[in-house]
Amino acid sequence: MSREVEFADRATRDFDETLTWYPRQSATAATKWIDAVERAVEQLEAEAEAGSPVPESQRLQITLLQTLIAVGKKPTHRMVYAVRDRTVTVYAIRHLARVELTEDELS
């Protein structure tokens, strides 16, 4: 089933911040970052339920899933999202080293 993917404000800010950081490291890395995010979005459109549960789901009392994003061989980020009917809402794109999401970040 094809779904519409929308980005919450937090996810858009996360994407923009990361996209600002990568070119300072390497133009190639920035291009790979965009490609990796595009692949993740395509995966969500096609099979959003394939994501894995996020650790903070129980604490936040909302069903959240994640898909991992890798620019190189190892994942560096996770795309955190919820599925409702035919819509996937991406709440955050977080580096794996960052702390868990808070309730404030979901609004």
C-alpha cells in the first residue's frame, strides 16, 4: 500500500541541520545523505510497517517506529515516525548518539 509521507517541523529542522553539517565534511557525504534519506522515504511509502519499534514508545505512550539511515556502511541516524491510516508522519531524524525523543519533540 502506498502512503503519503509528511515531515513534522522537528524532522524538517533535523534534516536541515544535518544537511548543513555534511557539506563541511564532504560534498560527497552530503549527496549520500540526501540519497539515503530519499531511500528511507521511499521505504516508508511502500512498507512503513517494516520499521522497528523505538525505545521511547512505551514512555511516550505512542506507537513510534524507526528506520535506520546509513551514509556509509554503518547506520548513523534513525528516522522516527508514526503510521496512521495512509499517512506516515516523520517526527525526527536523529543521530544514533543523541538522547531519546521527548514528548515536546512530537508536537
